[in-house]
Amino acid sequence: MSSHPLIRRLVPLAALAVLAGCGDPGGGDYPRLLPLSQLNAPPAVPAHAASRSSICSTSSPAS
């Protein structure tokens, strides 16, 4: 008795179950992209780091 017919029936069902999890229930666009204004913006420095960066920038580089 061969199990090939059983495997031929189960493989498409397993593939269907795996692919069913890939859908977006909201139906939105994929992927969501960042706006260029946010992407090209300079990096934000937190307030607690801004005071430290001014201390570090006053030291003279070694020549």
C-alpha cells in the first residue's frame, strides 16, 4: 500500500494553510513606507544627550 496519493492530497492543503496566514486582514498597502520628509530629517538628539554633546565638543582634538 503506497502513501503517495495521501501525500499528494495533503501537500496542497498544507500549502494553502501556510499561505492563508500571509494575508493582511486590513487590506492595506504593503509595505508601509516612510515619508521622505521623515526619512531625510536630521537625527533627533534627546535633551539629556544635548548637554553632554556640548561638553564633548569643547575639548580640542589631539594634533
